[in-house]
Amino acid sequence: MKLIDRYIEAQQQSFARAASTQRGAIETAAELIADRVAGGGLVHMYDSGHIVDSEIINRAGGLALFRQLRYSFSVTNPVPPNRTIEHVKTSTETGIGALILRQSNIGPNDTVIMGSVSGKTANIIDLALAIKEAGIPLIAVTSPAYSSQLPSEHPSGKRLYEIADLVIDNCAPYGDAQLEVEGLDNKFGPASGLNAAWLIWMLSAALIDALLARGISPTVFGSVNRIGGHEDYAKMVARFNELGY
């Protein structure tokens, strides 16, 4: 069998497994979020660098409720141009999560979704712990099967799936990639990115149902590439800003 056919089969099976095993968690998450939205809350999404936040945020057919959380730091520290140093690198510092949360626009009625397939890096854990300490519901999209085999890089020793209030399993295997290929040193075809995007769209669908059941009609974006699309987008942004959903 050609690799393309093996990959299609493996990914279809992975999609089916994710959908069938995670529906309960997704519907629970949708009800939790809908209750928070009914109280004026938003949904903030932090993804560790794969497909999820780029796929979900500001997309045609997607909810305006999902707000992207990103952060960066700028350091100014001039030194003589001929000075050579070895830069200090560390992944175990704590306190960054509290700083991010303090500088963000996350409110007490909001919900945070964090995506990380390994769920073990220090910055992810530090932010997750800060969110938990603030009493804000945390939903993790991660792979417990993968993460449980990895040591945490945070001093707490915790991994994301051990901190979150609710876990949506992206069903990625250990190492993420799915297929052994003769002639290659490592497996091919990661499962986590596509599965996570699939699961978040499922969550979006369940959330729309849950909101409509509460009498809340959420803002959904249309494509800006349609005729009149930019005007419609501006109208939807104004609607979201007025209603908060």
C-alpha cells in the first residue's frame, strides 16, 4: 500500500476515534462554556504552536466568542558590540504564567482553552497553574497517553492534563506521528494538529447548540471573500462588541 493510502486510512481512523471517544467531554465543555457566556464570559484560546488557534480564530463559519491569547516579551539591554556571551537558557523559571494572566484581558467569568500535545513544557504549566489559581475554568486539548510518558519541565512536576478542569483528548499516540515507514528513521504523520482542530470545531457546534438552547444567538463570522464580505464582517464585529457573544 502506498504511504498516501496508509496515511489516509490512519488519519480517518484517528478522526473517528477522537470523535467517538471525546463527544461526552466536548458536550460537557460546551455546557460549561455556555453557562459562563450567559454570565457575560468569553472563551480564550492559547495553543502551543500547532494548528488550532489559527484554524478557529476569526474564521468564516466560526464563533466570534473565541479570543486568541498570545504573548511576547521585549528586552532592551545594550552592550558593547564586541562582547561575546553565551546566552542563558532555561525552561524551568516560574512566575511567567501569573504575569501573562495579569497582563491579559481574561476576566473572572471567562473560560480558557489550552492546547498542547505533550503538555509538559514549563511555560504551558506555569500559565495553567496561574489560571487554576485564579479560579478560571481550564479546558485542555492534549494527549494524556503521550504526556503521561513524559517528565514535566516545570518545578511542580505537573502536566497539563493533571491541572485542567476538563480534558479533551486529541488521541495522539506517544511521539504524535502514526506510521512506520521503511527507509525512514522516524514515524510519519502527526495526529494531534488535525485531530485538535476537528475536536474544537465539534466543540463549536456543541456550544452553538447549548447557547441557542439558552436563548443566546452567538455571532458567527462569514467569509470576507464573498461579495460584501468585508461589510458583513464589520457588522458581525460590531454585533459581537455590543452583545458580548
